[in-house]
Amino acid sequence: MTGGAELATELRKGKRGGIPWIAILDGAGKPRITSDGPKGNCGCPAQPHEIDHFMAMVDATRQHMSSNDRKVIERELRTYGAYLTRPRKSPGVAAYRQAVSNVKHGRFNAAVKEIGAAFSDGYAPETILTDPSLRPLREDPDRRTELFKLVREHVSTHRIRLVDRQERGRRIRLRGQVVDMDTSKPLPGALVQLFHTDASGEYRPGMDAGGGAGNPRLWGYLRTNAEGRFELDTIMPERYPNSSIPRHVHYHVWADGHPELASECFFDSDPNLDDRTRKSAPERNFPIVTLKRDDDGRMAGSLTVRVPAKKK
Ligand SMILES: [Fe+2]
């Protein structure tokens, strides 16, 4: 609106109080009533006292509005106001914010402590895998091992993103199902750890040929859902520098009562995946994933993760 600010300044007589600001004028252009209520401007009424004043504005000026229309306006405002001002539970947010502030100021020990407190309070552990403000913490190998433990202990989601927006690499999505190797029965609630190399083929910066896999920079934990399924958004791992070992994603699975599984998956499109590896993959329990373009344009593929049966 052209000239709105000037008009408001004139009508408001220098009073401040934010926008939107409403003035209902009489025939001579003078305000009959404005949205300046007893506790300030209520141009966007949400609190009960703001709605009271807004309805007072309506009552002071309405001419052709029926009582029923007035009732509808008030009812809708009160419903929407109650929604906007509802108490919100934000478990662990205060501790998490404190952690972010600690990272910003280089106080990594304190940050890890606050993250633990946030998780205990119910803050979603997977957040720390991708929050750019926690990158310095994730990139510190010593702190990372502490983060591994915390996420492992608290994670409950079956769907995670393993890389933040700044991470280089082609985005892929892996959909998996964890099953019992003997019966093919899905295993819900299984803890899955996943990790892989970055777009330079490194687990840790500067480490050659698969070094640093014990403390990788790109990692995550999740828990399978009721159907034993999980979903991972990440990047296509690069092969190790100066190596012909095919690209792969490592995973460890801990399912209730089953022996731990340590395995990895390959990619069908990988030129380094030679015939010998392809042939031996099924008996080594290494799935080969075929990536296809998803409805949302992302390359996606699925794998079945076979966990050894429970020991009798
Ligand atoms: Fe590896």
C-alpha cells in the first residue's frame, strides 16, 4: 500500500505498537476507534484481551453486520487465538540451545553435556547429525565418539538424514528392511548404525584407504519401525582414494536376542563392482542396491538386511 506508513503515523499521532494496525474512520476521515487496546496494539488479535478489544471495535462501528455474523467472527477469532496461544511442549529445547551456544564459543565439553541433557529430556537425537551449528562438534573426533554414545542410547526414529546441507555429494535415499536371516521375519526396534565415506572417499579427513572407519565423520543411528523398516537420506559414498574397492555403506545391527550383524551394501551402478564381488555378495550377506529416480527426483534404492537368527 502506497503511503500507508505516512497515513498511520498521522492517524496514530506518533504512537508506536507494531503492525498490522487498524483504524476505523468516520465520514470525515477521523478515527472512531483503533486497534490500540488497553494493553497495546491488537491488530492481529490472538490473546483473549486482544480479541475483547477487537470485538469492541466491531461493536463500536458495525452498522449492517448481523448479530449472527458478529458471533461467527468472535467464535472464529477465539478458536484461532486459542490455537495460536496454546502451551507448547518443547522437550529439551533449552538444553539444546545452550549446547549450540557452547559450541559457538568453543566450549565443547559443556556442549556434549547439554546435548545429553537435551536427549534425556526428549529432544530428538537425530537432529545433531545434520544441524549445521553443531558441525564443529561432529568434526572433532574426540567429541564425536561421545556423540555416538549419546545418539545410540537415545535414538528412536527409523528415518534419519546423515549429512547436512553443506555436505558435498550426490544425494541418495536408502530404504531398508531388517529381517531374520532364517525366517525372513521383520525385526522391529532393531538398532542400526550406518556410516560411509564422504565425496572424497574418506571416513576422516586426510586418512587414506579406509582409515578412520572406527570413528567416521559421516555416521548415524536409527531404530527400525514396526515392520523392521528404516530410511536413510545421505550422499553416494565415494570409493577410497587410489583404491578399486567398490563404494559401500557399512552397517551394524543389534536386534533383540540376535547376534550382532556387521555388513555393508554395494551399488549396482558402481563401475568398480566387478563380477567376482557381485557373485560373492549374496553369500557374504552384502546386498547390492539398485538406485532409481524417485517421484521427488532423488536417486533411491532398497536393501534387505539379514540378521543372523537367535542362538538356540
Ligand atoms: Fe569401508
